[in-house]
Amino acid sequence: SSGVLAMDLDAYSSFVALDVEASKPLFTAGLIAGTQYADTEDAPPRRPRHGLEVLKRGVQFWDTSSLVALVSFVAHLGDVLAPEAAGALAGALASYGEVVARCKRPQFHVACGSSDLLALGPKGVGAVAPLRPAPPAASYYAFAPAAGWRVLVLDASAVSLLGHEPGSAAHSQAVSLLAQAVPAVSVAATAGTDLLSLPDPLAGVEGAARRFHPRGGGLGEAQLGWLREQLSLAEAASERALVLCHRSCLRDSCVPEAPSARWHAVHASALKASLHLLRPRRRCSLIAMRRSRRSARMRA
């Protein structure tokens, strides 16, 4: 069976349109991203408080619409909270948790974004992503929504400054990787400056190196190896795979200088080898949610 799920990614316009081609799909998924909620005043064009209203509308739709009566799980593809939420974190988490608790769906998956890490820190993201494995386990995981399907939830900040505590080996490795690509980061790191507070870290940087923003990140070799293994297992079992990630992770899905989950793409040949299974002929669908006014379509 097959269906087509069309979703408008602009959170402030119409929500979800569903065109079901089969009378009984194997499963359906509720998708949302970029709510960026914080209990703070509007600062146009940003409206932090409205993010919670967008989430409320989503929960109401998933729970009451006859079109999605069979929703198997919900996936929030990152930036649940705005960075400003850190100033009143307890209240923001309580409000978010209250809305999520209303959702009747048994699973609510979250692929954390940079805003979540800025608000909560690497040790606190479990507050909005309880199904994400806690350290020291890997921060990416898989689940099966139906027979013949495998969903892979990736961590776009596995290699990053935001994803690790300062002073840790993983944080130091991210600093070294950034310093190789961005001169300002190299100078600031030597001087002991907070790299996340640099006013214009990419000044003078051109081309593909612009993807190395201090608030960005990458999948990393370990996660790429896991992804390759999971897709190979799915292929061997004649399963289809759905990959969820906060940022784009395919080489050709955005311009080279765009922020993406591709810090690790310094070695482009290694990236190509790791992600070659993400092709339609390999029975794999990919969703990488970003702020956009274009609609995304997922064929299931």
C-alpha cells in the first residue's frame, strides 16, 4: 500500500494536507519542526510564544482529524524551544510538556536542533526528547512503525560544539575541526574566547567552508557507519527506511555553503560512500526538515 503525505513547512500557514492513495496505509506519521517556543515577548519577525500555539494546533489535528485517525507516531524535527527559553526554562518545559501530554499518539520522537541545545545544553535535551538514548549511549536510534519499515532518527549535532560539554574530548575534536576550516575560530580558540559568542565567525570565509558555523554540526563517522549498517540491514530484510534529521544530510540537497549536518563532508568521497544507500532505488525515503515555504512530500 502507498500514500502521499504533503506538509507545508511554514508553521504559520495551513497545517497539513493529506492525500491517501490507498484505503488503509501501513502507517501514518505526524510531522512538525521549528516551533522555537519561549515565554518571551515577540521580537519581529520572531514570535516565540506562538510556537506553542503551533504545537497545540498540531496535536489537535493529529488527535481529531478523520484524515489522520491512524497516526502511528509524531516526529518533531528539531528546534522545539527557542534559545531564549533558557531564561525561564522550567516554565517553558512545563508548558511544552502539557501540550505533548494531550497528544494521544503513543510515540513522540524528537530530532533535536541547535536551538534545543542552546536552551537546554547537551545534558538537558532529554527533557524535550525522552525517547532519545541518554549518554553514554549513542544519541541516534531506530524504531519500526510497521512491518517492513524502519525509521532512523539521526543526531545532526553528533559532531559539534553545542552537542558536547566544553572540555570534553568530543568538544575539543569539534573545535579542531572548525579551526581547520574557519580562521576566526582558530584565532578565537587559541585566545580562549567563547566560540559560540563570536559576532561574525564566517567573515571572509567563502564557498563550501561556510557550512562550518560554530552553531552547526555534523553526523560524524561513527553515526555514518551506524547509518550505513542500518540501511544495509533494511535492504537485506526488504524493508523501506525513513530517515529523520534536523538538518540536511545529503550532499546535493542544498548549496555547498548552506548550514547542514555535513561538517564531516570534508572528505566528500567518504560521505558519498556512507550515504549512497539513500536513493529511491534503495527503497529509502529521506526527510530533513528546515524552515522553508516550500512543501515537502513523503511517499510511504
